[in-house]
Amino acid sequence: MRLVKIGLGSVNSMVGAVHANVDRVVRMLAEMEAAGVTVACLPEQVLGGYAAEDLVQWRGFLTAQWSALEVVAEATQASGMVVVLGLAVEHRGQIYNCAAVTQRGRILGLVPKEKLPTYGVFYEMRTFTRGRPLQSVDRDGIPLGDLVFDLDFGCLGVEVCEDVWSPDGPMRRRCYAGAELIVNVSASPFRMGVLATRREMLATRSSDNQCTLAYVNLVGANDGLVFDGGGFVLSNGRPMAEAPRFREGWTAAVVDLDRTARMRTESTTWRLDAQDHGSAVRRVPAAGPGANRDGLRYPGPPGQSFFLPATQAAPPRSPRADFCEDILDALALGIGDYYEKTGAFKGIGIALSGGRDSLLTLMIAYRYLEHRFARLQGDALRSEIGKHLHVFYMPSRFSSDTTQGAAQRAAEELGARFQVVPIEDAFAREEEVTRSMLGGAEVTPVTRQNIQARLRAQRMWNWSNSSGFLFLQTGNMSEKAMGYTTIGGDLEGALGVLANVPKTVVITLLEHLLETRGFESIRICFSAPAGPELEANQKGEDELMPFRVLDACFYLYAAEKLNPGEIVQALGSMFPDDAPGVHTAWVGKFVRLFTQSIYKWVQAPLSLHIGNLDLERERALQLPVVESTEWTRPR
């Protein structure tokens, strides 16, 4: 047996905080070293933070990361533990996104990322140079390129994040060159449903390449990107460990690399493929003896049976519950890290209307604070919540008793500080001022609605400026896509929490919280139809279309890139019971409002990203602000 203990460390690093980041790394590595870890794996760009974007063009930023890498090497020189971690490296005018390998106080080698993503939220090719197959250069005497490492326990290959998502990535080449253990260091953002995809893909790579695969992911949020952390160890496709997500920490698993070697000899397909492929990948020797492995124990299966499945300690949750909990955890982490890492705020503030969006935003902010003050219970917890979470209900003549009741009850249930600040007098004054500016002409109904929204936003900004609290924007993605929002009003805030969450998902998350936490405020909120209450008896679905149809239109148009006629056909299949002809009208309305509203949502605040389809021009859906829909119609 060749037993190796692999440590997966999910680190919550901050962009630019190189000294604080390396301190976190060194503390975690000391814990792993004390626990007898053989190979310690830490995330992509863990020393400089991800995504650093154009910050990597500052030479001082790259120099600071290199100095931090030297600190890591020196801190772990005694035990022989191998460390694999990510950083940005400059060499001869090129900047590489690298995985570095250290042992016994030495930097053994640097392996650049080959697959640089430029889709979705990624722009890596703007700043980084990709590594090339069989690349072999030296940076100040340290090998840089396509490398494998000959260590006392076996042969190690390393790669960075996106490299593992390609079936023809560097893993295959390095495994054919002899690598038995592949370590992938990642900063892979959370996306709805990504866990199952990630797990299945990694198992496939490990099986196809007949290797032991260790995958470790960054945790925490930087700007609008949320990283869920976690990691996996797989032995030739067999799951050996899965690390917890949404928290900083480390997990270790013992594997037998002799199993990997044996399965390669047994697989004629793998042997023939390796023979045909050949390899000239550069081999790097160890710096010395590795960590002591004498005390490692063979990794027996759960339940001590190789033939029977392990008994589950608790019944599994439904996929829908897992889906909801993942999104709530991701959004709470996004709020918390934005709040804490900026260092600019003393608390969190929300304009609470009593409607669905602001209520869910409040619940997510509370979830973050509940986690932050997890050591407290009862009155002590409520006291801290009251200090850090302030909500304001700002009624006008159109506000209902139901929404005020929901808002007040939510604050009572969570322990948030609650204040009613009417806007009715100011609304009347602003309406009269606008009428005078129009030369006595009547104010339009839409303007009357927007006056109310802007008064609320202005008051929140004024309060935020003086209090030092973070003002959260509460609007959802569906209504934002349709322009069903007010510039200078409900589109305002420092951070958009639900800006990439569809309305149907907002409702589902609230239903889940009602079921699992029993919040009476949600029940009160659901007793009234969804609407902004800027006019009498206003209902969002009446003014737009059913939310189920709206979200379908958005996905089919923005994600699947269907033209309007194709969307009508798809809706007919999805919703056959709708009235004839209604889908054509709804699709036409959607495309028109979506296109006309781009100028609105490009002015929205920074938002949290939790899906492959996000409504933010800088990071996701890059559409011209000025465009025509002529292409959707036949000539």
C-alpha cells in the first residue's frame, strides 16, 4: 500500500489582502501539518484573491504574491508536507494564473492554467496568458510549464480550475506522463444546481484518466461572485471524501495510490491509450523526503462493508429543499462578505415594503447575522440583530394594512429594529412641484408611482450616509429584466441581493422558509397578491404577465437565444391550458420591454451572482444599450 493523506483547504481570501490571506493559509497549513497531511491543497488565486481582474497588471501586486508564496514555503519546510496552491505569476512580460507546488522550504514548480474562460462571469484572457502543452521554461531557476512532480509517495500532477472542465485538458496528458494524483485548485463560483454537475464531472475525469483526483474550491464572496468552497477526493472515480461547503475549513482523506497504479495495469484501454499518446512532460524531482506516512490507516468503506451501502444517519432532504438551502446560503455569504470585507459599514439597512422581495432580502440578511453570531442565543442574539439590522416601512396612501402587518411582524420575529417613516406628505409636495415644472400639466400615473419609489430610496441613502449602514437593494431579476422598476427608486442600493434571482424562485424560497422556519410574516405577506403598491389595487402579474410565463420568456430569450416565434411555440408546449393567442401577446410584450429596459438595468448596483444566467452587463449578459428588435421580425 502507498497511503497518502490529502488535505482540502477552503480558504476565504480577499482580493488584494495578500498579508491577511497568507496568514490564513499558514494557520490552516499548520493544522494540516499537525494532523499528518501528506499533500495540502488550497484554492486558485488564494494568495491574491479571486477575481483580481485588472489588479494583476500592477507589478507590486504580483510581487506581493510571490513574497507570500515564499512565506508559505518557509512555514512548511520542516515536515516535508507538499503544498499546492494558486497565485498569479509574472514571467517575461506574461502573467500566468498558476498552481505552485512547494516542499521542504522550496518552490518546486509553477504550472500555468491552460483553459482561460471568457464566458459568463469570467474575463481571464484579458489579463492572463494561457499555459501551453509541453511548455518548459524557468522563472529564476524554478520550472514553469507543463510539469509533473516525482515525490516519495508517487507522481503528482497539478492544474487550475477550468482545466478540469475540459475532457481534453492537461489532466490526460499528465496522467499519461505518469501522474497518479492530480490536484485541481479552483475558484469556481456558486451557480444554482452546480454541485451535482461538479460532482459528476469530477468523478468522470477521475475514472477516464484512471487517477486519484483532489479538487479544492475557494470559499467566500468577492464583489458579486460567491464561492461555495468544498472539495472532493476521488480514487479512480470512487468518491473518498466530500468537504463541507459555505464555510472556511479543511477536510482530509487517506487514499491508496497503489489502487490507482493497479487499476491502470488492469485497464487495457488506458494502457493502450497511454502508449499511443506518449509524453514529453517535464518531470520535477522532490526537494527531499516527504511527510511521515507511517501512521496512516487504510481507508475502509463506510459501514465496514465493500458490498453493502452505508446506513444513512438521517433521511435525505428533498432536492427542492437542498436547492433552496444552497441559494439561501450563497446569498447570505454574499451579503456577509461584502459587508465585512469592505470594512465601510456598521450594520445593514433595508427598506421593507412587506412584499415578497424585500421580505426575502431581510430573511437572507438575518441568516448571515444568525451565522455570524452563532455563539449567541435567545435575548443575546436578538440584541445583536437589533444593533446590526435596521428596517424601515415607508407607507403612502396606497400602502395596505397587510404589507405593514407583514413588515412589522417580520421585524418582531427576527429582532430587527423597525421604524415607520410615512412619505405621504412628501409625496404630495413632490407631485405639486413636478406639476409646476410641467407648467401646470398633469403628472402622469407612472411619474406618481416613481415619485414614491424615489422618495424611499432618497431617504434610505440619506440615512445610510449618516448611519454608516449598508443599504441593500431588494429587487428581483424578473421585474428588473422588464424595467418594472424605478431608476433612483427601488433600483437603488449598494448591493443587489436578489437582482439575479427570478421571481418564481423568490416565491419558492419564501415558501421553503415558511415551511422550515414557520415565519408568520411570510404567511401574512402571501395573503395579498404581489404588487408594488404604488397605485390602488396594483398587481404585478396583471401589469406584466404571470410570473411563470415571464420567467420562461426570460430564460428562453436570454439563455436559449430563441427568437420570438420559437418562444411562442415553446410556451404553447409548456402551458397548453393558457388562452389561445395570449402567448404571442406576452412574448411581444416581453421582447419590447426587455430591450427598452437595458438602459435601466445597466445602472443597477453591483449584484450577487448565483446562476449561469445573470442580469448584469459587466459580468454576464453583455447586450448593447441601444439596439433594435428589427431582427426579430420578417422583412
